[in-house]
Amino acid sequence: MGEVPKSFPDLESVEEFMTRPDQALVDDLAALDGDILILGVGGKMGPTMARLAKRAAPDKRVVGVARFSESGLEQKLSGWGIETIACDLLDREAVGALPKIPNVVFMAGRKFGTSGNLELTWAMNVLAPAIVAEAFRDSNIVAFSTGNIYPFMDDSSDGATEETPPQAMGEYAQSCLGRERIFEYFSHLHGTPGRIIRLNYAIDMLYGVLWDVATKVHRGQPVDVTTGYANVIWQGDANSRILRCLRHCTTPTSALNISGPDKIRIRDLAEEFGARMGKTVQITGTESGRCWLTNSDAAARLLGPPLTGLGTMIDWVADWVGRDMPSLEKPTAYDSRDGSF
């Protein structure tokens, strides 16, 4: 991956670094039979995942599928050597006409705005997976899910493992659990190899738990610590690990938690940002004692530890937010206590 930067001058440099493949990814994709199809490539993580895959395996076709409602995204992906196909994943005939590529990453889904349009959330998170799982029964399918399908865990614990029984709170998490069950059903039915990725929380400079807390500190807003802890992982590391799972599918499909190894105390994180930015930190609330926490030890045993440390991520985000650099201005809602998004 080369030298780790101390900061990023602009968004282009963030994307360039985020999509530098490490040797483990290069080796796993080299050993993978066939090309790669990314469904839902237009989301937050999709473009950098596609570029990372192409840089790690330049001789493979990497095909990105989305509705492409964002102007210029198709051209950007094409410039990186990624083929694009416009498709509505709720259109059964259109999905059936997609090229039958042997390795599929399913990252389409709906989270924000769920409460205002529940029927669309369930369609995207449950019906679209059923259409895809049937159409790509003969492919490896690595499908995104979320750690929100777990119950709240005690702050003193190491977090939910893959064996922790789901207890999905709110219709977003319930629909994500439905997505998992659909992929499990079709995997059992057709013998489709797969992995279900329970992700918490991928961060970059424009979005994520670190951005949420840093922005509040920078703007002089109070940081609520009722949700006392969280896990995060650098988006580049998350993308790499998820792509590597194409070589580590199981039959039937099985869940794998993807996150960082650190259990981050939000109060301490706010103080860290305050120290780096020279800001006075305002804390509100008291730790509830329970929150969403995931244990990613199984992924570390399978794939090794993530390459990017928490201190490095804090430095990057503090510098970025402190310079008032661009962001998505979209909080993660990691502190939601009722599962509403």
C-alpha cells in the first residue's frame, strides 16, 4: 500500500489512497476464478470498492451495476477501467439479463429515510436480494448486512459475535435480517457459496462515527454519550476485506462481522478530537451501559487484522474536519436508540 499519509490535501488523494490494494487482496483476487460484479455500486462504498478491485486485479473485468442517478458517476467509473450497466435491481427481467459473472458483491440497500418509506425499504432490502439470489444462483455472492441486526450489548462486553442471536430493533434492522434470511434460503436451495457481511461502521473523511463526533466538537456542539461505545473500520480496509471474502465463501452462506478491533468510548473520542483541534468539548448524557458493539475476531483470524489503526484515523479526521473540508453532511445515526433511521 506504500507510505501512510499524515493527512489528505483533497478528496482525490483520499480516494487514491483508499483504493491502493494490499498484497493480501492482490493474492486473493489472483486466486479467484472469474470476474467481479458489484451490485449497488452507486452507494457510499461502491465506487471505491470497484476501483480497489480493478487496481488489485487489473486483468479481471470489474462490472458495476446501479441506477446511476448521480450525474457523472458512470464516467468516473469508466475512467477507472470499470464497466457500468444501468439497472433497477427490483426489475426481475433486467436483473436476469445481467451478465452471469461468477463473483458478485451485493451492496444495494436502503437505510436513511427508512422511516418515511417503509415499503421501499423492505422491497430494496428483501425483494431485490431474492431477485438477485435467484438470478445468480451459480455465482459466489458476498452480501452486505449490518451489525444493527444484533441486540444491544453490555458496554463491558467484547461485542456480539456471529453466534449471538439476532434481535433486530426497528424496521431497518428487521429488513436487513430479512435480506440475510433470503440469501441463506437461496444458498441452501441452490448450493450457492456466499458470505453475509455484518458491517459496523466503515469510515472515511466525509462520513462515519469519527466524522460525527469530530464535527460536533469542531462546531462547539454537545456530544451525547448515552450511546457510549462504537466500533469503526477504515473504508479502504473494509472494502479490501469484503472483496477478499469472495475467495472465502462458505456453502451454505454464513455471516462474518467486519469492523475494527477497538471498542471506542465516545467520551474519550470527543476528548481526543478536542485536544487535536484545540476545542473545548461539551459532553451531554450518561452512558446507558448498552449499545451496538460487534466482535470481529473471526474476521481477524480469517483475514488478519485491519491495516489502519484507530489513532491514524483520528488524526486524519481531526485534520480534515478542522480544515472545514467537504463532507456528506449525513450523520451515521450510530447513537440511535430505537432503530429509526
